[in-house]
Amino acid sequence: MTPTTPLTQLPMPIPSGEQLKAARLAAGLNQAQAAELLGYSLQTGSRGGVQSRTWQALESPTDERNMQGPVFAMFLLLTGQHPTLQLVAKEPQAPDTGKSPDPA
């Protein structure tokens, strides 16, 4: 049996539309850029620009939809705004060739 890494419970509250908008603005993103970062669909707007109706709804004070907490946590991580965590690239691992190392 292989040892497993223990899971860490993280608080992931659901943001209000105002909190989501504040985080987006702090990241310097427009709604379409923020939506694209998280994989939300984009549409062509009435004036020819790109928009995300989903993101608009998530920020709207009158819409009942909210972004799920884990998705908001990922947005904060991706934009460097998470209050306690940060994304760090893993060190590349050497490929396993199946050979034993040569004794020195």
C-alpha cells in the first residue's frame, strides 16, 4: 500500500457578486478575460466585442446565481489573490528509465 498525502480542508466560501467583481478588478481583468481564465463560455456582444453572460450573471446583484466556492478559490489562486495560498510550479522529475542507477 502506498502512503497518501493527507487531505487539507480549506475554507471555500461562496462569494457575493460584489466580492467577485472586486477580485476581478483587483486582478486587472475585464469580464471576458476572467471568464476565459476559468473556462466559461464567451459570446459576441451586440457591439461586436466578446462577453460572458455567465460572468455577468455571477457579478449581478439581482441574479440568484453564485460562483461556487472552489471555483472562486481557484480564481484567487490563478490571479495571485488567495489570502493564504499560492500556486507554485512543481520541479520537473527525471523520467523513469527502468534502469538501476550506476554505483559510483
